[in-house]
Amino acid sequence: MSNLIVLGAQWGDEGKGKMVDLFSEKFDLVVRYQGGHNAGHTVYIGPVKYVLKLIPSGILRPGVQAVIGNGVVIDPAALLDEIATLEKAGIEVAKQLVISNRAHVIFPFHRIVEKMSEARKDRTAIGTTSRGIGPCYEDKIARRGVRIADLLDTGNFRALYENLIDDKKTVAEAFGIPFDIDAAALRTQYEEFAERIRPMVADSSTLLRDAMNGGKNVLFEGAQGTMLDIDHGTYPFVTSSSASAGGACTGAGVPPTRINGVIGVSKAYITRVGGGPFPTEDHTEVGEQIRKAGKEFGAVTGRPRRCGWFDVPLLRYTTAVNGFDSLIITKLDVLDELERIPVCTAYKVNGRTTTDMPATNRELESIEAVYETLPGWKSSTRGLTSLDALPEAARRYLDFLQDKTGVEVGCVSLGPERSETIVVPGSRLEKLLG
Ligand code: GDP
Ligand code: IMO
Ligand code: MG
């Protein structure tokens, strides 16, 4: 029996959705614990493509309970859209989905606040997903947010909502910005949303603890990645939630003592969407080649992802923060055509060589990556089902990553489909998966 966290070890889009979908076969519940519909988790089941945003990828397995935890921020319109899309595809969402009564609610004015903040001329834009995620978390931390339970509390919602609207109006007026939201119409719309989601809302942390006590297995599905974590990421170019392992406990309401393992998902290279420091970014045509081969365009916004090389100091840092038991290396196949593959093994910061992660944006921006270059394998790895079948150079590449990061590579992904995966026999990951 085990309760596992699967999360991003880089800047997101590592292939978490694919892995969570694959592993969910062995779990009773799959839980999202942070973020919102800024996430885009792609899953292929045969030729059929699903992009999960707010709903845990486990929903695609009949019988698996999918839980949206208290740490998530929910735009009810986006949630209902996603539910409708999945139901159209034949998935029994109403039967499988549980929504935390303590999750916070995103309103359209959160998106407006975000747009204003991103458009400010006196600061560099973060390059957010424009989903209202940050401003909703701001209201949560400022203790004026509206939670799902409040939305459903017919007698009290109006007062809480009007408080929040007044607050936004006051700020907008102070900055001379027109506040042209029809507050009453929006309230009515949200009251309608409330009735549609009411049957799925529950005290999800109690449900999860009861499930664990009853011997059920729970898989926690991270969104974003550790380098986008509000505390541990490349601040301020981060998201507004705790994307690292600690976030699973606070964002789902489960005790740390019930977690049996933490699995990091990392690409065989690295990508980033939006602004912010990126020490191993490749601006040449090789970076472009990776973007093409890896289809590196945002699942949510369609933006081209910035591409670069595997970064060992970064992986060692995210391993330290999360305590990874095992690493999953995805998209190894994307490197199939390369002659040579650089791997960053150290940073030069202000002329000093280090493997530590600097804290300030100024230092992060000044990092000069130090590379070791490994030979490529120049042959297709798609469809290979055992490590022995991999070209020798590909095996050497994986061994190199394992040695340098100090964590086992417990799984290798060689394509977007479930079958295109090798779980390493005898690995800690294999044992944790039972
Ligand atoms: P997530 O946000 O971490 O779930 O990742 P995304 O879904 O945003 O991006 C990962 C993309 O890579 C998706 O389009 C996946 O279908 C695809 N993918 C996942 N694993 C592999 C792999 O091993 N090889 C290839 N070629 N594509 C993969
Ligand atoms: P998944 O779960 C990659 C990035 C945005 C931006 C920053 C802040 O699919 O891996 P936000 O809208 O969250 O305030 O934007 O975070 N970002 C992601 N990048 N994958 C994601 O999710 C992301 N979610 C947010 O591009 O740089
Ligand atoms: Mg994604």
C-alpha cells in the first residue's frame, strides 16, 4: 500500500499528466493539491488526446476517484467547461469527481487584476497564463477570498462576495481604472454555478484521510514544477502556489506521515514557458529543433516553450527540496536525432563555479552554465520496451543523469502514449508502485 506524490522537477510540462494517468491504474484516488487551470496535463489513450487542466488526470480511469483539493483555486466556469468536455467523451465525471469545500474561487476580476499587473511598464512581465491564478491566491492569503463552501452557503455568499467586489472597486478607483463589472449579474451567474457543482462538493481532506485509513492508495498529482514554486522557485518568475512536495500535505489536508514516496518528473532536456531566468536555454537552431521534435508548445496557452539542456544543479536542488525517491525521465526520444548532447553540470556565478542554486533573480540571470557534452545515439528509441534495447549512448546518457543527480532513474518515457514507458525493473519506483 502506498501514497505517492508525482510532481514536476523543472519548470512544468515535464509529462506529469502522462505518468499520473499511467500510474493511476494502481491507485484508488488521484488528487490535485495546488494551482488551477493554469496547468495543462496531456494524456493520450491510444490516439485520443485529453488535456486536463483542473481535474486530476486520474478521472480518465473508470472507478478512480478524482479529488480537487483545498489548495487548488477554481474558476467555476472553467471547471464546468472541462467537465462538459470530458462528459462528452464518455467519462462519468459526476460519479468520480470530488471538489474540496475549502478550495478558493476565481472570479473574472482576478483575471483583470492580473492583466493590469502584467501590463505595468515599470516591471518585467512574468508571462503568466492569464487565468487569474495569482490574484486569487493573493485574496486567499489576504484572508478576504471566497471559498467553495462560501459559494454554496446561500445565506452568506452575497455578503462575502460584495465585500470582495467593494475591495476591488476601491483599488481600481484609487488607480483611476474603470471598474466596469456588472456585479449583480456576476453574482447571479456564480449562484447558478454553485448549484451545478454542489453535488460534487465535499470535505475532501476528511474523505482522503478516511480513504487512507481504510487502506486505499492515493496518488497526488503536482501541477507546474518545483522551479515555479512560490517559495523554492525562481522568484518572482514563479506561480503563486506550493508546487513542491510540501504543498501536497497542505493542499490536500493530509498528514506528511502518510506519504510513502515522492517521485520527480523531468524531461531529458528542459523547457520553460513565460519569463524568467533559464541558465541552459538554447537560442540556436538546435533549441528550435528540440521545440519541433518535442512539440514544445503550451498545452494551455499554445505559447512556444523555451528549450534548453538538462540542468544537473537544478535537478539536485529540486531533489533536495522534495526528497525525490526516484526520477522519471520523459521525452528521451526527442533527443534521438542529436549528434551531441550538452548537459549542464555546474554554474558560474560572478566568476565563481558552484552547484548551488542562487536565490536572487540578479544572480540567476547572470548564471553561465558549465557543460559536459555526451554523444547522441542518432537512432529512434520510440517503442522500445526495455533498457537493454536502448542504444548504448542513450543508456550512458541516463546513467550520467543518475550519477550526477544522485537519484535513481526509475522510469524512462519514450513517447506520449501509455505503452511508451519503461519502469526500471528492481527500481525503488517499481517497489513504491507495488
Ligand atoms: P505536464 O503539464 O507535465 O502534464 O506536461 P504537458 O502535457 O504540458 O507536456 C508534455 C507533452 O509531452 C505532452 O504533449 C505529452 O503528450 C508529451 N509527452 C509526454 N511524455 C513524452 C515522451 O516521453 N515523449 C514524447 N515525445 N512526448 C511525450
Ligand atoms: P503544468 O502543470 C508550465 C508558468 C507560466 C508563468 C508562471 C506564472 O502544465 O506543468 P501563472 O498563470 O501560474 O500565474 O503563471 O508559471 N506556468 C506554467 N508553466 N507548466 C505549467 O503547468 C504552468 N503553470 C504556470 O507560464 O511563467
Ligand atoms: Mg503542462
